[in-house]
Amino acid sequence: MTALLATGPNLGRGGVAAWLAGLSAKGKAAVIAIEVVILLVLWQLVVGVLGWISPVFLPPPLAIAQGFGEIVANGSLAANAGVSAQAWLTGFALAVVVGIPVGLLMGTSLPVDRVIGPIAWTIYATPSIAYQPLAKAWFGFGIGPVIFLVTISAIFPILLNVAAGMRTTNPSIIRAARVYGAGRMRLYRSVYLPSTIPFLFAGLRQAVVLATIGMVVAELAGSSSGMGALIIRASNTYQTDQAFAAIAVVVLWSVGMTQVVTAIERGVAPWTRKGKR
């Protein structure tokens, strides 16, 4: 641990911020781990030992861990997590399949951008919870409304970021490619796409978070299965330890999928992470 933390610069030269910036990846991970442990210890002390906050409203970490064990033991976690994962993956895949091509068209065609752009921004600006009653009316009960809300939540960050990436492609590079005889498809493959990839992955990371929010929103209201349904059932019966455990699972899913997107970016386009620790 000492060796990891000692990799940063001297505190006297730039303060704590400079020291943290100079840490290795393992050193930063160690600092984060220490912060999390301190937070959990303080949480347990305030709620579980001193009793300053009622555990009904905010259960301590050890109670949440016990609640997690209970939802694992009774099978509710596996059953509901499987339904949520299916809906999330299906909706996210639809968002990717539709969002990337439409974003490419918007970025290279002004007429398409003028037609689709205002509609896309209007829908994107509307909170996903507003679509929840409509989703029930259109798709009934079950997994359909969840897939719809995941898709509608994830598609626009992808679409709009890709379009922005296409529009910010260096015009001089486009002109040079045309001088050397590059056709429209070659321009897409060799010029537009490489310059758009950082925007694409930024949109995918945003879409992961918003898709998870859309999934939980859809499952909280009227769904009989899924992590949102598990959270609302546990809350309604004052089993808040189980509710917090289910929330923690959802958060870990969102963080984990964000890391998956980042790992794919490192493999597909390592130059986008150049200079970042």
C-alpha cells in the first residue's frame, strides 16, 4: 500500500490534487477503496451503533449485507435480475442499432438533421417517467414497456453524440480525402468514423446510465418482475435492507456496464484514451 501511494508527486510541489493526479492506476484504486471503507465505517457507526438515524429509513451497511443474503437465499434476486438484464440488453441493443446509423445520417446530411434533430432533442428533453403511462398503454404489462423505456432513454445520447462527432470532423481532412479520390463510403470508413469514435463512446457511457434509469422507472410502476419491482415490494413491506441491497445491485450493474463500454473503447480505439491513466 505504501509503495502504491508513494508513486505520486511530492505534496509540497502541487498539493493534494497534484499528488492524486500523479498516482498510478493501482494507487488511485487504493485511495478509492480507502474512501469507501471510511464511508461505510462512518455509516455503520452513525446508524447501526449510535442510532442517530432510524434503520427503517436508512439501514446500516451490515443490515444491507444481510438483506442481500436474504434476496439471494429466497431466489428473488436471481429471478428479478434476469428479467431486468434481458429487458436492458434488448433495449440497449435496439438503441445502438438504430441510434448509430441515424446519427451518421444526421451528421452528414443537413436535410436529415433539420427533420430529425428537433424531434430528437424534444424527446430527449422529456423525462423518461413521462413516457411510462404511454408505454403501458402501447405495450401492455410485462417486459414490453421496460424495453421501450430502456430504448427511448438510451437512443438519443448515442444518436446525438454520433451526429455531433460527424459534424466536428476536420474539413481539411475531408477535402484531402476527396482529392485522393475517396468516395462517400470510403469517407465514412476512413475519415468520419475514426473522428466520431470518441463521441460514440461518450454517448454509449451516457446511454448506459440513462438506460438503467429508464429500466428502473418502468419496473417501479406496475411491473410484476424486475429489479424495480423488487425494490418497490421490499419498500412497501418496510424491508428497506432488501430494498437498499437491490438498489446496490442496480448501481453495480450500471457501473459495470460503463466499465465494459470503456474496455471496448480501449480495445477498438486506444488512441482515444491516450494520456489518461
